[in-house]
Amino acid sequence: MRYGVAGEFAPNDSRLTDLRLMKFVTIRAISVAALFILLLISVAQIHGQTQAEMNAVARSDFARADADLNKTYRAVLAKLRDAESKQKLRETQRAWLASRDAEAARAAGEADGGSMAPTIRDETMTHLTRERIKELETMLDNGTASPAKTAAVSATPSASGMGQNPPESSPSSGASPDQEDNANKRCDCPPSPDGKFAFLPSYGAEDSFENRPQIIDLIDKKSGKKLQQIDEADMPVFWNVLWAPDSNGFALKTKVEGHPRLQGMDVYFRSGETFRKIELPENDAYYSNVVWAPDLKRFAFSLYYRLKDYSTVAFYQLRNDKWVALQSPVDEASEHTQLAQLARKYSPKNTYRKGDSSPVSDYLEARSWTDANTVILYAHSEGDKGEAAALFTLKFDEAGNWKIVKMHRMSAKEFEEER
């Protein structure tokens, strides 16, 4: 799941609007399926309910929540006086409903077609619906369901890393000095190594619900001229920028405040005076983390999967503006843990009995790149005969082929510190 917005989208582009709406919706779906699976197990144990009874209760709970949602939504809609605000609320609600249904279906899919699937789906729908009701009720309580207020187009806080202010002719959204300072604090965005580019975080125009989107623009460091909008977020986020040493590319990491596991990652490469985003490959992991090589031409995907203690790593290399998957360091179909597989590849004589027999957890993560061609992997496994952990150093050649050049078995003390 990615949360970056392409800079080439125009402000009123319907695609951009859809992205904003979906970003607004999705943060409320974190860990819902896992939460309700634990809840359902507890309920069944305590009350001895059959699965059919649990399904019926969940279905009834959702019906009540859905009725309450419709009532609250109509109340907010009635408070809006102008057609534009009403239409915006309708579009937002439609997008939210679609995302809620999709998240519930995905959560139910974790049950692999089992009898718990209907309960998981309805409980997820109920949870998300109740959260949405709270948001709508807040609009009513705070009196924010009012006609749209007049606002200018953008704020102009000092550019991140500029050391100077943009030209006085730049427009302002009416953001207070405290808001402008807050925008800068939400962006760890250094200027480019060659000193030509900088980032300008700001707040956009206030909408009819008195919300201001966070915006980050790329500007010419010397003149302060805006070159392109890089991202826009409708919820509190923190941005972090990593530049390539030659200033021809940067990676933008977006973290959603209050949700440490919800983050997006985009990479941009220079195209004339602006930068073009290169789409990252899709993956089916519940949570993923990108670890970039210093030149941004290669990266490691650490992929984490829900409902099982398992994570793995995938490598990609940039070729002709496309990310190409490299050979995996492990075989996911193997009966051996990833730690045991890597140990044997480093030295055929290596055997890991601890953690390699009936494994209950099997983790492989990318830690860091020591240079553009060298990455450190952390592997840990636990089984019925104990647990073990090790660090592996992989070296890549120009074509993307890798070789394990070093292995460090972690001592009990090192492993305890790691935990």
C-alpha cells in the first residue's frame, strides 16, 4: 500500500481526488482482522457459542451500526448549505464505503474460506462503521458541517533546508506562524547534495470541514521557484527524504502519525528540471519496508505477513526506468527456515538445528546497505529445539547477482539485545 501522490497530477485531477479519499479511509483498517480473530476466539471460549451463533450476532451488530451510520450521515448532509460541499461529502462517503467493504473482504479472506469468515467480515464492517460514525458526529458537535469558507491557495513556510524565504509574491493560505512552523517540523527533507533543489512543506487551503491538507513541493533552492508538487496528505504525516549522492534522484518516505506501521515509499528520478516517479512493484504483504541502496538504483523489500510469524526479503534493481526483481536469497517452498538456507549457502557444512525443526517463527529482514552493492540481512528462526539468529552480508555485481560474503552467528547476549 502506497500513499505518495504523483507530482504530475493536477490539483483537480479526479485520480488525485480518489487517492486522497482512499488514503483518508485506509488508516482506520490497521490490524482489524487480527484484532477480531483474537476477540472471536475469546468470546467462543467464554460463552461456548457455536460459529453459526457468532455469525448471527455479528450480522445483527453490523445492521445496527449501518443504520446509525445512515442516520448520522444524513444529519451532517443536512447541515451543509451549498451544493459543492454536499457533493464533496457524498463522494467522500462513497469512497469510504467502497474501501470499508474491500477491507472487510480482505480481512475475511484471512480465514481462507473457513466458517469464521462471515463473522470476521461483519465484525470488521461494524468496527470501521463505528469509527466513521465518530468522525461524522465530531463534525456535528464542532459545528464544522458548514458552508465552505473562502481561502487562498497555499501556505508559504520557509523551505526545508533553504536558509531563505521564498519570494514575497508567493500566495498564502492564511496559515498562522505556528501552523507554518508545524509544517516544517513534519518534514525531514534536506536539500539536494548539489544545492540546486529544496523542499517546501506547507498547508493547503481549508476545506468546508476546516481541514488543511499537508503539502510538500519541490522548489529551486536559489530562487524559491516552485517546480512541482511532490505529495499531498489529508491526515497528519511525517515526510523523510533520502537523496542519491549525484542529486539525480530521491526517495520520499511517508509515515502516518499514530500508525507506525502505516507508511508509504516513493522514488523519483530527475527528468529535466523536475523529477519523475518510478512506481514500486506491488506485493501481497500486510506490511512492507523499503531499504534503499545509497544510489537508489537497488532496494530490498522487507515483507511482513499477518497471522503467521513470517517475514522475508525481495530485491529489485532499476533497469530502463523499471524495477526488475532479482533472484531471491531463499526458497519460500523449502522445508528449511530462511536462516538455515542462508547458512548452508554461505558454507555447505553449516547446519542449524535450532529453529529449523518445526519452526514457529521464521524472519528475514534487510537491515542496511553499507554501499551501493552491499546489504546486511538479519535472520532469526525459532522451533521446538530452540532459536537462533545471524547476520549475513550479501554482495551484488553490476547485473544484480548476489553472493554471501560474510556470516555472523549471533551470541545469546547479542540476540537478547536485538530483542
